[in-house]
Amino acid sequence: MEQRINYLLKQFTADALSPEEKQELLVLAADPASAVSDEIVKMIMAEEAATTEVAVTEKWEAVLNNILATDKPKKTPRSILLRPLKWAAAAAVLVVFSFTAYLSLNKKKEHVFASDVAPGKNKAILTLADGRKISLSDAANGDLIEQAGVSISKTANGQLVYHIQKTTGDIDDSKVNTISTPNGGEWEIRLPDGSVVWLNAASSLQYPLNIGSSKQRKVELSGEAYFEVAKDKAHPFIVKTLKQELEVLGTHFNINSYANEIVTRTTLLEGSVRISDLSSNDMLVLKPGEQSVLSKNGIEIKKANTDEAIAWKNGYFMFDNEKQESILRKIARWYNVEIEYADPEAKEVMYYGTVSRFEKISKVLRKFEQTGEVRFDIKGNKIIVYKE
């Protein structure tokens, strides 16, 4: 986020902002939690180390006057003679004030929705080896059940935890459990081998009860999950999805493999993983900070925005010049709504920003409407999208 703000501010000082970038900067500056002011201060302080106090003050005084003159009658700027630290703070406040005022003068009246939709929450179904199903959101905290030498409990913070009983022998290889989240649900699970998995909405994970003792710790994923795999060099951890297979020894990574997404994305935060394309048998190794993108054209590796990849796990959506159509698929899964496009062109609108996953959907949609490119209506469980 800091890098993006830094870029936008530099473009502003060079008078090189595109209309879309200008709108983006206005929206960022108008947010009470915006990092724009902090970034301006950092830019000023960084320049102080390389040049003189007078040069820095004169440069940023000119920038400030330029910003303050936006859409206002031109006046002779007053001289600003403040010490650098005080000047930086003043500049930051004035910049945010200027942008906020500009936005309030130019944006339309805030859209009031006739209805609203609450965000998702901890919600999942556990399917046992014998076919029985347990609604984890409805189950009481504490021990849930014991099966095939394994006890399962639910903690107060909603985590599902497996414990191997010391008195048991080998566990039957055929005993598997499946945990599934619906639209509008997520869940955290600690597997019998000590690995922790966070499941996003509309996802499922199948795993054997003997995962801690088998030669290969193999699980099957549909949807999206973040993994923190317990290190065990003697027992590789394997994640199979519809289109790929991933092997690790101990690492942190995120896999997005929804059936309605055209690519499968694997983002590595720590350790190393080997990925195999099941359709071509092509293989590659990911390093920390890299992302593999598997499509019908094969696998490619690119530098990852790890914050964006695991934003969902940390409680927010993060969009990095992403198409509205892709964004709204994520919104639909988390809020359990249908998306209808009154204007197909709205699918192509690009958006950059960060939004909490725990706001009502109306607040999220208003963020998108601030771009001036789209408008929404909420009708029951359906979101209708219009191109402005």
C-alpha cells in the first residue's frame, strides 16, 4: 500500500496522474485510516537526509501550494516558514484536508441502500469417516467426538483441533474427514500432525485421520486455504487440487483453486514447495515471495503480493488493479449473494484498494461507487451492478 501511495504522490507532483489515478488518490486521502499523510511525511524526511533543509522546504512548499490550488481560484501563496518536522506535519494535514474537501465537493450524494447484507462468519460442516455430519458453528465448545483413536474438540475461538490418543495403535488409512465451509463461512483447523489450515468461504478440505503417521501427509482442497505446515522431513505434506499437486516439507502458503476461477494461484510466504501441473506433468519450485499461476496455458511464476494473497485470512479484501468481475466473485462467496450485471461493461472496471471483510456489504459497495465508475442496488440476496 505504501509503495502505491508513494507512486501516486510522485505522479501528482509531476502532474502526470491519469484521471483514474487521481480518483484513486482522492479516495485514499478521504479515508480516515488513510496512510497518505504518513507517506508524505516519510518522503519529506527521506529527502532531508540527502539535501538541505531549505531545498526540501521549497520543493514541498511548491507541491503543497499546487495541491491546495486544485479546483480553486489561484491566489498568491503565503510563505510557509516552518522547521522541517513541523512543516511535514502541517503539509500532511493540509494535503489530506485538501483532498477530502475536493472529494466532498465533487462526489455525488452517498448512496443509501434499501436493504443490506451482513458479512460472513465462522461456519462449517465436519463430515466424519462414517458419514455423520456435525455443524461446527452450532456445536458447543469442548470435546466433540472420538473416532478411530482420534479425539476432536472445538475451542472457544472457533478452531477445530485433533488429538491422537496415546493408547491407540495404527489408525486405519481409509478413515478420512472432510471440513466444508459454505458461502459466507470460514474456519480454522489444526490437523492431527500439528499443521494449521484456514479455510476461506465455499471451500473444503479432505484429510486422513492418520495424517501424522503415514509416509505422505496428503490432503485434498477445493476452494481457497492458507496452510502453516508442521515441519516433518520424513513425511512430505501434499495438497491436491483439481488441477495441481503441491509438495512441501514445512512451510506457509496460500492456494486459491475455486472452480469458477480461470486460474489456480499458489503463493509462498515461507519455505519452498514443488508444484505439478496434473494435465501436463510440468513441475516447478516456488521460492518465498513468489506466486505460481496455473492456467490452460500451463504454469508461470511471478513475484507475489503476499499481503494481497492472504488478506482474506487477516480480515480484509485487498485489490491490486483487479477487475470488478473478479472482485465481485469474492464478495459473492463471502456475503453469500448473487451478482447480476445490468451493464456488462461494469465487469471490466478496475479497482485498487483495501476493504474490511467484516463490514456490511453496503459499506463495501459504497467504496467501489466512490470511483464514479459503477453503481449498485441490493435486492434481497442479489446485488445488481450498473456502469455509470
